[in-house]
Amino acid sequence: MAKISKGKSKVTVYPDWCKGCGVCVEFCPKKVLELDEHGKSSVVREEDCIHCGFCELHCPDFAIVVTDKETGEPNNS
Ligand code: SF4
Ligand code: SF4
């Protein structure tokens, strides 16, 4: 079960792996992500992230990682 801790998450997108499918943008309940002008996912409201892990779970290219800002631990550890 993912812990919900708004404002304590670090969201990292690896643009080389992102193919711009938009799944993460669609699934994020807090609109943390948007597609940028290059068609890649971009973190625009990291402070609103509730660490639900949906983006990481649903990205078909493993291009997103959500970690705890303080500990660096992954989402579901
Ligand atoms: S789900 Fe993954 S591949 Fe698709 S836009 Fe988001 S980061 Fe990119
Ligand atoms: S972990 Fe949840 S709230 Fe945070 S960016 Fe991903 S989908 Fe959005």
C-alpha cells in the first residue's frame, strides 16, 4: 500500500525513455505531470504529488520514478 504524503515526494522523469504516450498525465490525480513542448512528460507540480505511484506503475516505458524526498526510498518500499 502506497503511503500518501503530499509534498514529500520527488518525481523524476527520464526523457530518454519517455515516448510521450500521456498515460502518466492522464492517470495522475493531482495533475503533477504535463507533456512539454517536446512531447515528453514533465514534472510541473511536484509539490502536489501525493505519492500514489500511479504514474510509475502505469508508465509502459518505466520512465518515471517516484521517491521519498527525504529518504530517497522508492514509492512502495
Ligand atoms: S507514461 Fe511514461 S512514456 Fe508515457 S508520457 Fe508518461 S513518462 Fe512518458
Ligand atoms: S505518484 Fe501519483 S500524484 Fe505523484 S506524480 Fe505520480 S500519479 Fe501523480
